[in-house]
Amino acid sequence: STGAVTTAGATTGDPPPSCGELLACVLPCALMFDLECAQMCADGLPPEEATKAFELAACIGMACFESGACSADSPIDPGCLGCIGLRLMDDSPGGCEPEAEACA
């Protein structure tokens, strides 16, 4: 009966994923170009956490376009994806520190 209590607590008491947990889940999916995997990471994500993740991704995306790593012609170029991925993994990506802190 102890196992049943633990299982019930785990299934009903799991906190919703945070922005930081979403990033940790999405990065491997993105590296494999697996959109279904990335969408599963966002299941149950509260709207405020989704907003933080979007703001961080938008900031990093703009920074990678401004640096020349990304262009409108090649948004899924390996160099562009590498720029975005590395900045998403960075705790303080240049120019996007407030968004990164919010999405911890």
C-alpha cells in the first residue's frame, strides 16, 4: 500500500513544468529536429512560464540574427541552430540576461 500512496502522490502532486525545465527538455529535441518531442515538453506548462520561455527564445533569436549566425534565408542552418542552442544553455546569454534569469 505504500507504493500506491507514493504513486498517487506523484501523479496528482507533480508541479507543472517551469520555464527552465522546459528548456532542459526542449534542447535535445531541437538538436534532433523532433517537433513532436518539443511539443511534449510543453505539456502542462503554465501560461506565465510559457511567456518567459517565449521571451527568452525571441531575445536569443534576435541576438543570433543580429550577430549574423542566422538569416531569413537559413533559419534552420546548423550555425543558426548552434547559436540559439548555445545561448539557451548559457545562464547569462549576452543581452538576454533578464529573460534568462526569469526563465531559471
